Amino acid sequence: MVTDRVIATVVLVAVTASFPCFFYGAWYIIETEPVTWSVLMHHLKFVVTGLVLTTVPMLVWMAPRLLDQFGSFAMVHAFLGAQAYALLAFGFTGIVRIFTAKRRHDLYNDYDEDVLLDEIGGDRMSHWRSRLRIGVFGYVIFWVLAYGAGVARYVLRYDVLELVGL
């Protein structure tokens, strides 16, 4: 039978592996001009992989066990993680509007550098772009805080310091 410590270690490795995916996906979309359909899809491969590596363990292993671990540290970890996903949802509302406007004007396939997003998206496009930025940066900030709390919980719960001889 697989022990709780082994599953926790696999979850820790999976969530840790998501960070380079997020980092590379963000770097790629920021550094690549113009953002064509292939650039967007390359970016999304890494971001979606990162989201899968964090969301699946959270839904399958962490969330079902939360009430059994009803302690202050677990609640802080859960609260920070919930804030991360709430900000991701907030940012998603901006992504949908930006994606729709660029798709409507075929800017992913036929990029025109003279066309500004604010022109094609109407007077609300700057609002949607702000929502995207707030959502993405908020997600990253709360993800890092939740990750730190999770690592601390792992170290304390599974006596990792004692295991390595410290």
C-alpha cells in the first residue's frame, strides 16, 4: 500500500514541476512578437501543463483531505490556494474578451501591427487587459504563497528535517 508520505511527495514534485511551466509560458508570450496563433498555442501548452500539474493533485488529493486536517496551517494553505484560483478566474474574464476581439479581426493568423487592441475591442479593452494582468499576477503571487505554505506543511507533517538528519 502506498503511504501518505509517498503520495504527498509525488504531489509536491508535481506542483513543483508546474512552476517552470508557468515561468517559461509567461516568458515566451512576453518575449514573442507578434502573438500569432502558433505562439499562443505554444504558450498555452506550457501554461495548461502547469495548471494540470497543480489542479489535478489539488482536486484529487488535497481538497478531499482538507476537512480531516482542519488546522490553522491547512486553512492558510487552502485560503491562499483558493485566492490564486479566484484571481485566475478573474483574469480569465479578460482573456476571453481579448481572445474574442483578436479572433474576430483574425489577428492570430493575419497579424497587422497597425491594429491596436484598444481599437478592435472598443472602449472596454483596456479594462479587460487590466483584468488579465491583475488576474495573472495575482494568481502567481498567491500560488507562490500557497506553495510556500504547502512546502512548510510537508516539512512539518512528514518530519523531513528529522529524516535528513537535521
